[in-house]
Amino acid sequence: MATDRNNLGSGLAAAAALCILAGPAMAQTPWLLDRGPATAGWMQVQHPLFKSSSPGITSWLVDFGGRVRLSADAYLLADLPLSITSTSGPASGGDGVLVGNPFLGVGFTSPAGLRAEVGVRAPLVGSNAPINSALTGALVNIERLEAYVPETWSITADLSLEKHIDPSVRVELGGGPMVAFPKGGGTKPMYMNYRAGLGYDVSPVRVMAFFSGRWYTNSSGNFGQATVHQLSFAGTYLASRVRPTLYVRVPLDQDLSDFLSLIIGAGVSVGF
């Protein structure tokens, strides 16, 4: 699986030692959360469980987000990621709390179950950011690695379709591109996200399973070398405006599973 990490910022290249230790792990993605009513806020926390072959790495990733309804079919969307990393051994020394690149976008919905979102991440992360936290955030959240890369603008778009097979069973298909623009110029990396999900409502709980992946389209390798995949399972309590979610994410690629057991996460969305 190719991620071309060095092309996304000179700061990541300086942390090659941690790259060897941590490798590319799975992503934290807000679509795992049920966002509740039209206007809502949410928070997610994820914790990767590394295998004994990757000692000395402790990482927590937090995401705050919100949605404000503008009209019956349009809304504003924003999120702010954090990466908190502690390492020991040769990779120690670049730890701390990293405030990632914030996202601001707009979204549109339709009665047919279509949802479209597009937005921009501004380069809040500077070249002097805690490099272990930047790199670990990018690799553990590889489907959103642009959220942690120093001095890089990015544009992301997503289109999804949700359909109910019957009142209890729902399916979702979605994906879209991400293009990064390093402030220093040069290569503009482009990735394509894709996912498919199946859900079942057992009132008042919804359980979901998602297969998802990210394809580095600039790669000169084949599709298998340029992609990473994962399987996610989530459960959400739906009976109130406050909707907690628990989830686990399982790596499907050998270069992930060699060092990562799984990722556990929790989140909550609050409707207003």
C-alpha cells in the first residue's frame, strides 16, 4: 500500500524513524457517527492498539465537528482534529498535542437519499509542529491524513447514497476525491476515498458495518499497492438527541495488520 507520505510535506520526511515504527494505520472518519438532527455537534475519540512489534507508541486522536442547517437541503460543516502522541525510544522527542488543519465546507441533501459535501482544510499545522503527533495522526487517520500534514491546503469532496431496503435495513455507498496543495509547491497528491455500508435498526440501537478504502491515484504501482482498506463496526443509540456511538476498526492489509491489532473508538453527537 503506497501513501507517498513524503510528498505531503517536508515535516513528515523528517520523521522517517517514526514512520518505520508506526506504519500506515486506519482512519478515523466522522461518517461512523450518526449525526442526529439537521443541526448537530459531535466529538470522536479513537485509540489504536499496536502490536508488540511496534513498542513505545501511545496515541489518542480526537475530532470535534458540527453541522448548521442553512435551509431545508443545505448546511455548513466544520471539524477540528487533535493528535496526542507519546513515544519512547529513538523516535521520542517530537511528542505533544497537535491541533490539526481545520475543515470548513458545505453539504446538500435530497429526499432521494443523496448527500454531497465539499470543503477545504486550511494549513494551521506549521513546520514546527510536534512531528511525532503530526505523523502519527496522518498515519493512524490515513483516510484523513491531510488533517495533520504541515503547511498543506486540501480540498475534499464526498458523495453518498443511502437507501432503506425495509424499515430496519439500510445500505450506504459513498466516496470522493481529496487533492492536497503543499505551500512549497511541487506534486499535488490526489486520493480517492470509497466505502460501502450495511446497517440494521433494532430499536433503539442501530448497528453498522462498513468496508472502506483510500486509493493514492498518483502512485506508479498497481491498485493493490496504492490502496489501503479496513472494516469498521459501529453501534449507535438513537432514542434521544444525544446519540453515543461505539466502534472498532480492523485492518485488512498485511502491512497494517503486521503492527496494528485494531482501533477502538467512541463518539457522541448532539442534535439541537
